[in-house]
Amino acid sequence: MPTPTLADRLRQPEYTGENRCTPCTVVNVVIAAALSLLLGVAWPPLALVSFAVFAGAIYFRGYLIPGTPTLTKTYFPDRVLRWFDKEPTPTRVGSAPAAPATENDADAESTSDQVEAGQLDEGGESAEELDVEASLLEAGALDWDESGDELRLDPAFESAWNDEIERTDDATIRRRLADLTDLDADDISLESRSRNRWFVAVVDGTTIGTWESRAALVADVAADAALGDRFDDWDRLTGEQRSALARGLRIYLDRCPACGGDVRFGSETAESCCRSWEVFVVRCDDCEERLLEVDADALEPEAA
């Protein structure tokens, strides 16, 4: 086991690297600059020396002033925090977002660099033109219940989907993602990010997809396999469109892909380092895995 260096002992991983909060870093750099200028009044060279020390503390520790998240939450407008927030932007159930830009997770600082939860980050034809609900109905993955008022999983498709979930392991996930993205399966790594809040697929340091949990990814990969035989033009769909169809099915899960426990649908308050917002979540009652998360604002009726 390698001996930790001084830099390793100083660094706080929970506040640096992929977990670094951009608004907090900005606030701390501004404070560091102000303090350095004040010290420079007494002796000009001290301004540079002190700023170097302050910058080092911010780099290794993540902050200069303890409690910075509280300051940014209190005094930064929410629209500003949204610009910098690294949380994947939840999308509407039954619809798909436009293809997001390629993201290096450690450096992402704006919403334009974010990957939608449950979506692959790739170029190609946008999934916005795809009517997910209508496509799943036409394919026979969904049908109407006896009352004709509620959509549900088609029993035959549900059985096929559950069978695929049972045999989906990490190797299967990598092969399926490789098929969707034209990448080498051996180059794809799977890992948790943001204090285990998100599960990502990464190639050479670049995030190619983000999911609410490993269980959500398993559900999507299994759904992709189960849907293949139900679409005549399946091979002509882009990876983004196929991931949108798979994600559209997750709200109909009644068993957790991870542990088989019952799932519940409810509202929660999601939090990142500097902001909080209301979301609707599909979550396992037993293992607490998040299977789907949607911004509450996205579900509000649109103005006429």
C-alpha cells in the first residue's frame, strides 16, 4: 500500500475533485482575494504570498471559510446556483431531452455540460422528436388497464423485462452500452459519483451516461434488450432514443431491480451542495435505491 503524501493528507475528497462545488469555490476565491488585498496594504509582497496560501487551501480542502455552502445557499439566487450545479437535470416522464454535451465529470460547471439522468451522452438525431409513450404503446410494451384510464406494463413484456433484469450483470451492462455508443466495452467503467447520489458510465474520464442508481441502469439495459424485438426499426434508432424509451418504462416498475423489494412513488427534497429543490422519486422500500427522479416543476401542467 503506497504511503500517503503530504498532498494526500491535506486533500479532502468529499469537497474536491468531482465533489468540488463551483459556487463555493467562487465565493472562497473572492474572499481569499479580498483578504489578500487587505494584507497587501500592510506589506505589498504579503498579498501574493497570502493569496497563494489561500488558493492552496481551497485547492486541497475545497474551501477557505467553513460553512460556505450555507452562505451560497442563503445569498446566491437559485438561478445562479442552477448554472453551476452539477446535478443531472431531471426530465419529464414520458419525454426525452435533447442530447446533452459531452461532459468531463470532474470539470463540469454549467448546465450545458450536464448529462440527463438516465440518458446517454452522444451526438446524433435528437430524441425530442420521439413520442416515448406512443412508441411504447405501439410496440406493446404498455397497454391500458381494464378501466381504460391508466397505462400499465403489458404482462408479456413485463415478464420478458424481469427475465432480462435477472440476467443483467456488469459485463452485460458494458456490452449493451458499447452497442448503444459504438465504444469498446472494455473501455467502459461503471462507478458512483457525487457521494453515491448518481451512477455513471465513464470512458477515458468522460461521462457517457448518468443514472439515479445502478438499479436504474440495470432496468434500462434490461428494457433495451426486451424492447429490441418489439420495434421493426430498432437498429435505426439512436442510442439517445433507445435510452429515452427505456427510461420511460421505469415509472411502471413495481419491483426493485436490485433487491426485488416493493417500490413507492412520492415527493422528496433533493439537495446538492448549495441548493435544494422538490422532486418526485420512484424508490425501493427495502434498499432505498432511487429508480427514477423527476423535477417537480417538470410535472406541473403547462400554461395554456
